[in-house]
Amino acid sequence: MRARDLAKPFATVSLEADVLTAARLMAAEGAPGLIVCGADERPYTVLPGSQVLNFLIPRYVQDQPALARAFSERAWDDLRDRLVSHTVRDLLPRPADIDELPIVDQDATTLEVAAVMARMHSPLVAVVDGHDRVLGAITVSRLLTHLLAS
Amino acid sequence: MRARDLAKPFATVSLEADVLTAARLMAAEGAPGLIVCGADERPYTVLPGSQVLNFLIPRYVQDQPALARAFSERAWDDLRDRLVSHTVRDLLPRPADIDELPIVDQDATTLEVAAVMARMHSPLVAVVDGHDRVLGAITVSRLLTHLLAS
């Protein structure tokens, strides 16, 4: 069994999409994150949902979550405005190093996929074809299902 | 809207369960992780699926995933034996600090939940009642769905 056989379609978003589009896609897909692709359609990184929240929620509220109870509806509207005025690229901390991304080749074995997921502490890996185009993704639960059955 | 209204039932596992049981539960639930509870049924931490793989896959294979292609079926059987001979407690790096866990009270507001998720970089938070018993969990996609609709 190779990565291509385990990969399932997974939502991708462009680096230049606004954050609201990315957040809506995560919500609609019920996904914990999205695969971010560059203009060349190659995967750039994986955007975890918590990073959207990290961008949205001011640092002082993260440090003292109980402060969030005092947030007015108006303050929340201001936060939401940030979602449309920034792109996915703005959320990403630094240019990603392709060697250190949860991405595997379509011919990777299941143990190789497991090794990448373990190393990257990622709940999913993107699977790419010979042209670095995204074929889909493998989640940790899908991988475990296969490993335990084999 | 409070945390209790957003929480959905979520798989929990005991600290003393063997790792195979935990891995099977993640696979069956399609979940990226599990809530780990102590003998008193209070949440102890969240176990991400990648941590199971991290335990299972030797460090030298994680460092060089291509080495996994050379793994024989026999070697894989040996790895699987580790799953039944260790408990969830063995997987956890250190006693968890209850202040630094992705856990919220049932009365937490949605923004408070978002703040905890952002701070902990967690794709889910456990929701507990007044006796610290697990009511369920809120995933990042469910939280985003609510935040974007409100």
C-alpha cells in the first residue's frame, strides 16, 4: 500500500486567499486545517485551524482567556474585520522550508507516511504526484486504520 | 453561546489503557486525537495521534523517512508488539500541568474557547462540568462554524 492509495481529497487554499475564505472552508469541510498552495499549485504548507484563531485573538486575551468574557459584540465585529483584510500568507510565520513540511511523494510506503507524521507532529500529510501537485491528504486516523488492519 | 452548547461527545481513553486500544479508538472514531482521563475520570491531557506514531516509529526512521521503505514485514510486527506492551501513560512525555491543557469550563464563552485553542495550538478543547468531568469536546472547525455564523 502506497501513499497514493491512502490519500483522500482534501481542501486546499491559495496563499493569496483572504483569511475569511480559509476559515469558511475549514468550517464547511469540518477539517482541522487546510493545505496551502502557491500560485504554481504546489503545496506550500499546512495551515492548522488554531493558527487562524491565533491570528484572530489578541495576545493579551490568549494569555488571560477569561478576559474574553468581557468582549463586547462590537469588539468581535472588529476582530472579524481582520479576517477579510488579511491573506493566508499573512498568517504564516515564515517562508516554509520544503524539507520540513508534512508532504510525501505518492510512492511513499505507509511506514514512511507514519515517520513523516511522527516527525512533524502533524495530524495529516499532503500527498503529491511527480509534478508536486496535491493528490490529497492522509489523516492520522486513516493511517492508523490501515496500519492496524495490515 | 457557551462551551457546553458547542461541545459534542468525544472519545476518551484511560491513562492505563494499552496503546493499541487508544490507536484503535482513534481509527474507529476518525479522530485526530483522544481525551485522556485519569482514574478519577477527570481529563489529564489530550493525546494527539501523531504522538502514537512518534512512539511507534524509531527515531532514526523519523529522521530518515526513506529508511522506512526497507522495513520488513517482520520488523513491522515487532513495532506493533510495542502497542500492546505499553500504556497511554507511557506515551505522555511528562505529568501534565492542568493550567496548560486545552480544557475549558462548560460556562466558557466561544471567544474564551478560541483563546484557549489559539494559545495551546490545539485542534480541539475538552469541555468539563463543575466536577471536572468531561462533557465532550469542541473542534476548531465547529468553533469556526459558530464564530463565522454569529
